[in-house]
Amino acid sequence: MKTQLEKSQAFAELHRHGNCFVIPNPWDAGSAKLLQHLGFQALAGTSAGFAFSKAKTDPTITVAEMLPHLAELAAATDLPLSADLQSGFGPSADDAARTIIEAAATGIVGGSIEDATDDPDHPLFDIGLAADRICAAAEAARSLDFKFVLTGRAENFRVGRPNLGDTIRRLQAYQEAGADVLFAPGLRTPEDIAEVVRSVDRPVNIMMGMPGMQLTVPELARLGVARVSLGASLARAAYGALMRGAREVLGQGTFGYADEAPPAAELNRIFAPT
């Protein structure tokens, strides 16, 4: 098994200028190991996918649940793992810093802090406080004995405030505060993505796997995107296959879904101890 330092070095190298890579999002140890087997170079957690596996909604996941989950993911694979650390599990800059330190102890080598509040009346932190939170997280990351890749997230589009100008101002503030990667979930058009890439000088993460988005990895690379994540879309696809199979059994009394399932022997080979 690779050390955390070795994983961090590999992760930092993936973010080199001109590279574009896909970082898929497992939701449990099995999906993490399967994605490594299929050939991906790094993984990212999904708080939503993990929440679904616990029969919960995304905002209700606690840090006490998230940290053991991250440790399980990190131990399941030799790949670098970045974590969805939500809003730092608290509103203050100190909360964000503490979350980075605690999460780093699980074996991860990167993580994101978002600026969403989960308050529908005030869905985003004030930009000043949001930048202070990223600054504290960056200082915590720099205190570690390996390179921790910190991602600053501007959640405007995800929380129903699709203001590209404010999104860019936030990402620029997070860049100045010390974020290594910048991410605005919900960007959909090539024009908006290109404008964000032009407006910052850090690697930009774009999330794919949303309905209606038809951009390919080569197209995103030409737009200057450095990293492509998939959010909870793989988890949703897996649950969708389960639901289709169950509905077939209930509604038709047939079992055709099993024809598309991988054989148990193949999964046993993938998951066999090495």
C-alpha cells in the first residue's frame, strides 16, 4: 500500500499545468477499489453518494460519520483520495481549519471547503467570511507534513444563485486565500467554463454527470479544465440500476436485469486480497 506522502505527490503531479484528468467519486470501499481496477488515477469522495448509502440526505451527514468513511475509502485503494468536506462542518474559520486537520488524519491527500450555508434564506456565506474560512483551511493544510491539495468551492449555481460574476469574484478570493484548486459546481456551458478558467490562475475543477451536459473530456481539456469530477452521478447510476431491476421483478415478474450485472466471479477477482 502506498504511503500518504506518496499519494500526495502523485496527486500534486496530476494537477500540473496542461494536464486534464477525471477524478470519479466512489461512495464506499467497494466502488473505490473497482474504480482503481478500471484505471483511474485519483478518487474524490462524494458526501451525497455516501449519504444515500446511509439512507440519509447530503446535508445531514456529520463529521463523526464522514471521518471513518474517509478512512475506509483511503485504506481501500492506492489512489490519491480527495474528500468532499462540505462547508467544513461548521460556520467559522476555525471549523474549516479543524476539519482539514482531522480529515487529513484519515489518509486523504486533498479536500474541498464550500461556501454554502444550508440556510435557504441565506444560502451563501458572505464572501469575506468565506475567504477567511479558505484562508484558515489553507493554513491548516500547510501545517501538514505532506502536500494537501485544498479546493475552494463557490456554490452559487448549486444553490440557485447562478451569478457568474459573483462566482468568479468568490473563486478569485479563494485563490488569494490559498486554495490550490477552484471549483464552481453547476457550471454547464462552454462559455461559462471558459470564462472561469480565464479569470483565475489555479487549476479548475468542473463537475460532469449532470443531465443535459454533453461536453466530453477532450472538449473540457481544450477549455483549460484541469480536473473533471462526477459528483454523486455514479452512485445515482448504481441506485438507478437497482431500482430498474427491482421494478422489473415487481412489475413484470422477470429477471432480465441480471443479464447486465457483472458476474460474481469477476467481482471476486477484483476484490480478492492482494
